[in-house]
Amino acid sequence: MAEETKKFLLNESNLEDILTYLEEVNSEYLIRENQKNSEASGLLSKFDEKESKAFNEFLESINGGDGSRISMDKGSCVIDIRETEALMMSIILENAYGENIESDILWDHAELSKSDDTYLLELVCSDYLDGEDILGKISFSTMSLNIQLYNYTLSVVSRGNSVPWDTLTGLLGEIEAKRSLGSEYINEKEEELLPLCNLELFRPSIFDTVEFDDSQYEKLTIYIERSNCQKLLPILDSIRKSETKKRRQKYIKEFKNEIIKFQYEPLWRSIFDDVKAAASEYPSKAEVLCEQVQLKDIRSVVSKKFFDAGFQGEYPHFRKMGSLDRLHLAEINGITYWVGYEKNMASYVDCMEFCYDGTLTLYFVIGIILLKPDKLDTFNKLDAFSGFFHDRARRTGKVLCGYIPKMLPDSSRDLGDLLETVSIAIKKSMFQKLSGSERKNLNKYDIDKKSILMIGLIWTIAGILYGFMMTVSFMIFELIVGLIDSSGSISEAWAFFIQTPWWIFFAGTSFGFGILMLIISLFAQRS
């Protein structure tokens, strides 16, 4: 902080004046940074437009508060600019010489200068603990832009309210992110999907900002007709023709409530399969960035756990047909149900590999479907995402996360946390009871425990109050009846009164009322 700013803040007591002064300081800072970025653009004029644009993006990001790590290796320097599940963009500085550059330092400020044909990048890492900044320098003469494309369908999964549609929206967003860099970074199949990339109609959280043009409408209509979901067409037309915001919101909400039903899974799968086919041309991000032997070991260990539990298929997709014995209390799409005694329980688990900043995280997408006898032929056609489509108490889904450390152990036997997550995924997919340690490590449960406990507490208190009121009422009633029956004899009425087991009456009415209302409350959540 500049000395002038310190003096002002120490001497000024008016909050409004302080805020005004800080806004002016911030504006001046932004103006200076914009000037520096403009000067940097001029210095980089000899490079390709995309290279210059990428380097300016790095400068704006690091000077805007986003830290950056830089690695040096044998006369070259790698600066990561952008990383998503679909791509990794970096700049490689050639003929580079670094001074005080370490890969584990998070740099938070950078300035570029030029002398003759040599560029100088000066870096600052603010040390807030010791109060002394770390300074670094990189001199270079040339640079190149490197963009690596990946198969994003193997790692993108949402944990939101509507997992299939949220995930699909994320995948389409990856295509749009690549297109923003240049049309050469998307293939023909992805280009055909572009009309759907900005379509916000699939986002459950957006109800009044949905806009779509003719190309988006036509593309969506093609998919709706292809998947035999024509019931959506009148709703889609109503959205386009609605003249008021209120009516538009009504039809948008109706559309969103429809597409999460199992009848419209074919529409989702039709688009999802096309996205998967388009992304299949690129390599897996985990296979490119992770150590191959360790990745192979992890996949082998995970597969073995599923096979030992009776699952079939191959990594990353596993499925099992079983039966559901006994009654289980489960939360399905936010509603509590009793489920049990089903002969055909299809369990699905899909493994998603999320790789970022040198770490690998496995997401387990769990789907459970209680198949009717006439639907057994669909067992091999469905997957874990199918469990998230609403079908009353016949489908449910869950997403679990298993973290793998950056420096993987040499022996896969040490992957205890991951293997425990796999065990949890297997048990969750079959409604099996978890052990104490598994319940402790699980962030979310099939049942909203707090909600159930709260309802139970409410009806426990209500039951006690009800039992107390009923007991007192019957005590008064019995005394009156006793007095009438004994012709006004208080001693006879009292003798009859104390023979009544009032504590049993109180416990019975309290318990009976509380349990009855708790059951009614649980079943009422289905409405």
C-alpha cells in the first residue's frame, strides 16, 4: 500500500470519504494496468495474433488477481493460460533464461518489456506472511502457442439438481469454449452441435432469460422428433409465442419439469450420444497428463472391486442385475419413499476421471432402476445417468467423489480412501447398509437425515403434548363420571380414579399419535 494512501486512511474518519478515495485509487490502478496491457500488445506485434492474444490473456489474468504457475525446462518456459476439460492452452517461451523461477511459486503480478530482440518478463510473488516479495525474471526471444484438445465426455459430470441435463449443458459449454478460440479447434460433428451450445433451455436454474433463434429451434426440433418426444413441441412453440414474461416463465417451467421425466430420456440420450461421438476423436485427458502405469493400476483395482461385487461390463461402465430385499427408506429426487421387495433391481455405476493441476479425481455416477417385468430388455441399454430421470419411486441417482493425491503411491494397495469410496459406490448402488467409517466419510446420504430427525423431533414433542392433553381431559371426564355414578361420593370416585393406569394411557396416546403422524408426514412428501 502506498504511503500516501496509508496517511489518508489514518487521518480520515468519514467512511463515505474513505470509500470514495479507494474507488479513485482503484480506477487509477485499472487505468495503469490497461496502459501496460496496451503497451504489451504493441511489444508483441511481431508474433501471431493468437499468440499475442493468449499472452495478453495471461497478463490480464495474473495482474487481475488470478495467480499463475510457470515452469522452466531446458531453455524453454511453459506458461499455462487456460485449462478446461476440453482443452489446455499454454504459451511456450523459447530461448528462455529464468532467474529465481520455481514451479511451485504462485506468481501474482507480471510486466513485459523489450530490448532489441529480447523480451523480459518480470514477475512478482507477494509474500503476505514475511512481508517481502519474491521477484523473478524470464528473458526470451520467441514464443509459440500450444493447445491440446481432450475428450471432455470422460470427465465432465454435474452434481446439481438435474445431473443428466446439467452435465449435457456443461459438455456443450466445452464445445463453445473451444469455438471461441477459433473454428479450427472444433470438428465437423461439434460444429453441427453449435446451435445447442448457447441454448439455456436445458438449465434448471434459469426460468426467464431463455432466448433462442431459428437455428436453435430447428436443431432442437430435429432432436425432439428423432427421439419421439413430440409432446414437447407445443410447449416449445408456446415459449416462442409468449408475449408476456409471466406466460413465458410458465411454459419454460413446464418444459423443464417435463424433460426430467423418464419418458424424455431418449431426447437427452440422442443429444448426449452425438456429443460423445464428436468428442471421441480426442484423447482422454487423464491418459495424456497422468502417469500411465499408475493410471492403469488404478483402473485395474477399481474394476476388480466391481467384478468382485458381481458387476459386469468394463471400465468405466459397470452394471448389475439383482433384487431388493426388505424395506428401505430412501430419498429419491428430494422425496422420501419406502422401497423394497423388488425382483429386478438394475444397478449402474459410471466412473468419470477428472484431471486438473496434476491431480486425478474419480467421480462415481450411481444409478438405480427398479425395472418392471416388461422392461427387462432395457437393462443393457441404460446407464448410470438413467437413474436421475424421474419415475416416482422406481429410479434414483447419486454422484460420489474419490480423490487421488498428486504424488500417487507406488503400490495400488495404498489407495485406501479411493477403494473405500468404490465400496461406498457399490453399496449405494444396491441399497446396502454402510459401515460406520463409510458413513463418516460420505458427504451426502440417500436420506436427508437432518430432515427426518427434525420431523421426528416435531412429532415427538407434538405426541407428548397430545398425550398430556388427552390424559388430563380423560382424568377430568372420569372424575365427573365417577361422581355421578357414586351419587356424589368423592371417596368412591377417587378410588375408581386412582385404579386407572394413567401413565400407560399417557404413553400409549403420545406414542401412537407421534408415530402415526410421522408416517403420514413421510408419505405426504410424495404429493
